[in-house]
Amino acid sequence: MSSGSIDLSTEEGLVRGCIRQDRRAQRALYERYSSRMFLVCMRYANDRDEAQDLLQEGFMTAFSKISTFSGAGSFEGWLRRIFVNTALMRLRKGDVLKDAAGVDEPAARSISSPDDILADIGGQDIVRMIQQMPEGFRTVFNMNVLEGYSHQEIAQKLGISEGTSRSQLSRARTWLQERLLERRNRK
């Protein structure tokens, strides 16, 4: 391999190629990560078309900022943050949580069931249910449960209080539990 060629089979090679704006490297990076990043986008989007828009926007951002990847930590984690932030920017523009209730309002009731309500449901069904959540619930649920953000980080990123974040998460969990129980009772 000549000194100017890049090994596109490695993550390091893909990153170096993308920094050089090599179209083959960009295509290879897209092909390697697009399905995983599309799943991230689907969790925040209302439908597939919106998720596809987020995917394209996220890759454009990733390609423009790839030189800032330091090599420390997981590249996929770095990339995932870009896609989550892309989705959050869209949500902030729509002011999704402007009417969200804080902790001063009654908390959503907790549902408990001795049965394992997840036993007969697949992962794709759960993702579809999460997509059907009201947008504020879904955003906080995704950020906390699936992405691992703290309530303080969520509050900061969304411009809401920590109490509102906690309240939205509680309500999201209750909403999801109710839908899972309804599904089980229909069977």
C-alpha cells in the first residue's frame, strides 16, 4: 500500500480518509454505521421519513466535524452523540417541552404488574411503541434510559428543569407500561 492510500477496512483508516474528504471513505463510513445510526434517529423521529432526514443531517455534521474526533474513546460513541444532538436540535426548534409539566404537578401513577409484561414482545414492537409516545416523553425517555444522560444533562440540553425531566421520564414509563398492559390484555 502506498503512503497516500488509506486502509478503508479499519476505523482509523475511515476516519483519516473522511478527514481528507475522500468520497470512498465517506461512503464506507456511511455503509458501516448508517443502519445503527438510523435506529438512533428512529427513536427520536415521528416516522421513517423524519428519521431519514435526521440520518442525512447527522452524517453531514459528522463529516464536517470528523477532524475533531480525538481518537480517545469509541468512534461509534462519538458518532452516536452527533446523531442524538442532531435530533435534539430539531426538537428544540419545535419547542417540544414548552408545555411539559414539572414536579409540582401530580406525578403519573406507577403501574406495577407481577407478570413480566415484556415476555411476549419483540424489540421492534417496543421501538414502535416508543415512537408513538408523546414527543416530550419520548425525548426524555430516550436520553435517560437509552443514551444514559443524567437528568441534569437532559435539563441542560433541552432547556428545562431537572424536575421536568424527572416528571417526563416518570410519565413516559407509565405511558409505556399502560400500552404494554393493553397489548397483553388484547391477546
